[in-house]
Amino acid sequence: MNAEKDSRQAPDQAVDPEGVDWLPVSDKLITVRLISGAVWMVVVVGVLSVPLVLRSTGVWAGYPGWLAWSVPGVVLLWFLIGLAITPRQVRAIGYAERHEDLLVKQGILFRRLLVVPYGRMQYVDVQAGPLDRAFGLCKVELHTASSSVTATIPGVPEEEGARLREQLSARGEARLAGL
């Protein structure tokens, strides 16, 4: 019976190992993502509503009414669902600095755990767009020798981003020097 219980717990432990003190990203990231998502929603639904406007004004009378209403309606619903789950998605993002590596986790339904050994890091990139800067946030990207592996930690406060950049770079250089 214990073997069954252990086999059921193994997938969770593979994605969320026990004994790790996760650092969450800033809750300000929720606001940034909601604003960004709302702007995209207005733009996309506005563009998709052009046939509806043209049909309603009689310019494109032959366009099917059900299609003119359903396309922007479905896309609007999709965006609203995305905005509704944004707070939970942001709270699922975390990172942990361990002695030999950095862990980055994210995801609600499809969880992901990325482990980046310090010795594999080539450089640390800190980015901040206009909306991020307005809320005092940045995004930390860790680039490895593999072009397909880039660990990204969004929503990090600027001070923490600067600290992470310096500390991770120093740890990476120390591990490379030891090779």
C-alpha cells in the first residue's frame, strides 16, 4: 500500500520538490498582466468586431449575422477567462536559490519546474518594459549554453532583480572557474 502511495506522490515531488523555500514573485505582476491583457483584449476584439460594425451599418449586409456576433464574442469570453485566472497563474510562479542550482516553477494545470545549474549559466539578463518599470518590476532571464533552455522569472522587484543578477552571475563564474 505504501508503494502505491509513493508512486502517486512521485509526479508531484518531481515538479514541486519537498523542503524547498520558494520565493514568490511580486503581486504587482497581477496588475501588470491584467492591464496588458485588457489592452490586448480591446485591440483584438475591436479588430474582430469590424465585420459586425460593417454589417450593422449596412455596408456589408451579406455577412452572416451569427458569425459577426460569435467571433468577437468567443474571443472576448476567452480573454475574460484568461484575465480571471491571471491572479492564480501569477501566484504559481516561484523561484528558489539552492547551493548548486536555481529552481524556477510555474503553472497551475500544466506545472513546470526548471532546474538551472549555476555552472551552466552563460549570462543573466534583466529586462523591464514600460509597464514593468511603472510598477517597479523586472524580468530576470538566465541563459544557458543550450539555446532552447532559458529560465525566466517575471515580476521580480527591481532591487531583487539587481541582486539576483549579481549573485547568479558570481555563482556562475565561480562554478565555471572550478571546471
